[in-house]
Amino acid sequence: MKNKDVIILKKILEYCNQVAEACEMFGNDYEKFVSISVFQNACCMCILQIGELCKMISEELRSAEKDIPWKEWCGIRDIFAHQYSNLDYQSAWDTIQNDLPDLKEKIKQILEKM
């Protein structure tokens, strides 16, 4: 794994933690997510950044760590960046509640292997 990958993975973890912090701040409540734009923006901007960072991961790491759906995370970034005004709240919430914690754990495991 390249040193650049380590830096990127650590940044992804930081964004995962920021989403968790925002969720905690707002009681991890879907109704608040739908109704409070600051909550939405905090989470969605982090997810957008995660997708952007996933685009920078080396092909070597992507090939070695196939458990992470790199392409899908890159695609999520494009959706959040280009279709934000039409965001499907339920899909975004599902990503926050299900996909993000899974990504966080997998990245922690990769970093621990080092």
C-alpha cells in the first residue's frame, strides 16, 4: 500500500467520525435529518468528500481490498454532488446508518494490518 493511500484512508475515517458526531448531536433521528438542513448538509458533505477520496485510492489498494465497494462510493459522491437538490433522504439515511459504519470498520481493519 502506498503512503498516499494511508493518508487518504485516515481522512476517510475522519469524515466517518464527523458523520457519527453529527448523528449523535441530533439524536440519530431520521425525522430530524429530513427536517434540519444543517444535519443533512453536515452528513452529506462528509459523504461527498468520502466519495471524492475513494477516487484517489490507488488501483493496487482497490484490487487488494475488494470487500470495499470503491466504485459505488465514487458514484455516491457524484449523486450527492450533482443531484443534491433532489436527494432521496431515505437512501441518504440508509447510507449513513448502514454503509458508512461498514466502510469505517473495513478501513480500520486495513490500517490495522499495516
